[in-house]
Amino acid sequence: MTAITAETIERLSVHRPEVVVVGDAIMDVWLSGHCARVSREAPAPVVDVGHRASSPGGAANTAVNLAAMGARVRFVSVLGDDGAGHELRDALTRQGVDTRHVVLAPGRRTVRKHRVVADDQVLVRFDEGDTDPAPAQSVVAALRAATEDADALLVCDYDNGLLGDEVRAAIGSIDVPLLAVDAHDPSRWRDTRPGLVAPNATEAAQQLGPAPQDDRAAFFERHRAELLEATGAKAVVVTLDREGALLLTPDEPPYRTWAEPAPESRASGAGDTFCAALCLGIAAGLPLRGGMELAQAAAGVVVREHGTSVCTWTQLAATLDRDAALGTDDLADIVARHHEAGRSVVFTNGCFDVLHRGHISYLNEAKRHGDVLVVALNSDDSVRRLKGPDRPVNGAQDRAAVLSALSCVDHVTVFDEDTPIDLLRRLKPELYVKGGDYTESMLAEAPVVRSYGGEVRSLGYVPDRSTSSVIEKIRSAVGEVR
């Protein structure tokens, strides 16, 4: 199953994987205040700074996020033996990261990125610190010591001088269950044959050529083979900022997650959080798609915060345990606000009893046709009338909880009638979709949708994937055991 629920998070807490993070550590500094005037010396805003905050950034932020979400984390990096380096190492230790393998280099200046913020608007960023090649032998020795019995090794390569040829060669020779790479240039890691690389859209496009801005996901899907070849990875996850993320593997259909839009000023460090949660999920035994959903949920937590933020275990569980099914009145108010904002609403319905690959593919395709996806679930009584007295296998609230944990699904509601005609009349979605095994002539809802100017569309059909066939397989297996 792809959906991640709070129950899954609770199970993950039992197995806290050992994850080694190696990469470029940065100290993020935020100088915040108010701006009400312009300097007389130059046409520059004057910010009266009232607050200074610092936090681990870059690979250090990834390590902190992993620790906050329950992993046991060892960090390998090189810091300057200066005030900023000691401050950063102490901050990591306080937040539960094992820093015994951090190398302090005399004479090296720790990298710091300062952001000046006025009234929630970043005005300027200035950087300082050394990005000269790091002492490779010290890094390799620390890395080999840190990776003993590790469940995963996560490489964070921001091209700041730490991960040169000698260190990359050493990483390629380390035997670890999962090697994951988050790099500005993932092709540099091709020879290590990573299990997973996680470039952003710009980094992925550099391997292929410019990506169109209107449908970047489709572009990467078309060039899946080239991207896998260029990176040497078994799987590529392309992060698409506010458009979510895309999973590409050699044999399975592409899988998409969806993000809740947030201002760019809130996105600092969200990619680090995404990679941390993705690595945590896979190292703890989740399938790739499950790790994707976990990562998207974690990134959604930090983009609601200011500065370089961390997603904690508690926040992640609370996000996934949100109220699954909306009442009709609440949903109608929400959909009305979507319409007022100019967003297109896609509506579909069904029993969704035992969620399977066909459901996931269908719902992801439905999301691609608009901005907001609403799923209306048949109530338990409605399912019994349609499917028989032994259905549903899962109650409405359980089915709603699983569906709402999918990032492609924005809102879930439950209806008791045999058809969602009354809901359609009230919500008036722009698009009503059903699976490819339905035609418009088979749908009693179609005339209602057409009457208010909406569109009815049939989507793709995944053969040999149905709840009935899954249940029959389970029954056959139980019979054989008996």
C-alpha cells in the first residue's frame, strides 16, 4: 500500500534505522527586522534588525531532520575550527545527531549563509566561508568508521569542496543497504551506482536539456531512461517544488506526489527535509512509493514555518492523522473558496475498499487534470447495496483515512446514496472523472454535470487490478492454508 498513515508512523518508530549523512555542512543565519526607509548612501533598504537566529543548514539540516523524525544519525563532514564551526557542531549534538565523525579543520572558515529578512521578505543573502578541497584522508577515515552497521548512507553534495574524487571513490566501495544521493550534479555519482538519487527539477534538467515550465513532470517521464542512465541510479526522485515530486524507476510506471503550494520564502530547507524523510522511510522498510508519500508530508510541515525548519516525529504523525472525511457543508465551503481562487476542481467517487495499484494510478491521473481532487466515498451501507452483504472489507472512516494520506487527494467526503448526484449539484466541480471501464452513457451523473457546464471524462484503466480480484486471491490463499 502506498498511503502512509499515523499507524504506519507508529510502526516505523519501533525500527529506528541507523543513517549516516555525509555532506557539506552550512550554518544558516537569519537576520530579521522591519524596513521603513531607504539609505541615503545608496538606493538600498535599511533593515532595523531585531532578531538573529541560526540553525544547521545543508547536509547538517538533513541530519537534524532525520534525528527529529526518529532515525539514529551519524554525521560526517568538515567544519572550520572556528566559532561558527563549534556553534554548528554543538547545535547538531543538542538536536540528537552523533557528531563524533565531524572533522574540525584548523584555519578553515565554516560556511555561513546570512539572509536579511524584512517583514517576511528576504531582501539579500550573503555567504562567507571556505569551499576549498577538504582533507580527503580524514573524511574517508571518518566515513568508514561511521558506516559500520549502518542501514543507509545519505550523500548531500552541494559542491562545497568536501566530496572530491577520493571521497566519492571511497563511498562507492562501502557496502551499505541503501546509498542515496542528493547532489547538485547527480551525474558525478554515476560510478557509485546509488540506489536512489533525488535531484530537483533544475538539477535533473541539466542531465537532459532545458525542461518546459508548463509540464515538467511529463518531460521527465518521457526522458526516464536517459535520466536513469545519466545518474546510474536504480531510482530517481525529481522534486518539483510546489508541484510535488516524481518517482522514476526502470520497470514501474512513474509515481507522482503532490505538494500544498507555499511561498518561496518558506521553502528554505524543504528539499533537505524531503530527502531525510524519504531515506528514513526506505531504510525502515517502506516501499519507494510509501517513502515518497512520507517525504511529501514532511516537506509540507516545514514549508508552513519560517526560516530553516525541522519536521519532528510528532508533527509528522499529527499531519498524517488529520481528520480524513469532511462533512458536506464543510466541503462545500472549501470548494467554493477554490472556485473563487480560480482553481479547477476534479471530482470522482467510488468504494475504494481495498486500495491497490489500479486505484493509485487512477487517482494520480485524476489529479493531473485539475488543481484540486475531491474523492467521494460510498458509505458502508451504500457499498453493501452495490457490492453485497460481505462488503466493504474496510469501514468508511478507515477508507477515508487511507485516501486522505495520499498527496494526490486533496479532500475526501462520504455519501450515503447510490450515486453522488446530490453532491455534484452542490459542489459543481469543473470535471467529473471515472475509470476507463465506464462510458458517459453508463453514468447517471453525466446529465447533471453537463447541466451546469461541467465536463465528464473517462480516464485510463489498469487491467487485472480490482478490489474483487484482490479479495478473491486472499480467500483462495486462506482456503489453501486450511
